[in-house]
Amino acid sequence: MKAEIHPKYFTDAQVTCVCGNKFHTGSTQKEISIEICNVCHPFYTGKQKLLDVEGRVERFQKRYANLNKSK
């Protein structure tokens, strides 16, 4: 193997989630920022979490609320 071609490996890299959860892992980056982790992910929590982008969720709910009223 060639010497000096591999990135430096940090055994104690800190991962920070948007929800505030922090944990340590091994990585080639010293600090990692993530949007969703095992503490806030719906698969692990069992809670539905709607991420609204540009009001799409409200538009969907309004559309189907009007549909149910007409029947």
C-alpha cells in the first residue's frame, strides 16, 4: 500500500443531530451534523413526523377534507 494517501481517521468524532442528540463514532470527519437520528426518526420512535416543505401537507389535508365533506 502507498503511504500518506489515506485520510486521517478520528476514533472519537462527534455527531450532532438537529433534535439536540449527540453521540460519538469513528469517522474521517471530526464533527458531523445530521438532520435525523435514532432518537427522532419515526421508525424508532413510533410517532409520525410530518416534514412540511412549501405547505404541501396543508394543501393535501385541505384537499381531502373538502372531498370527505361532499360525500
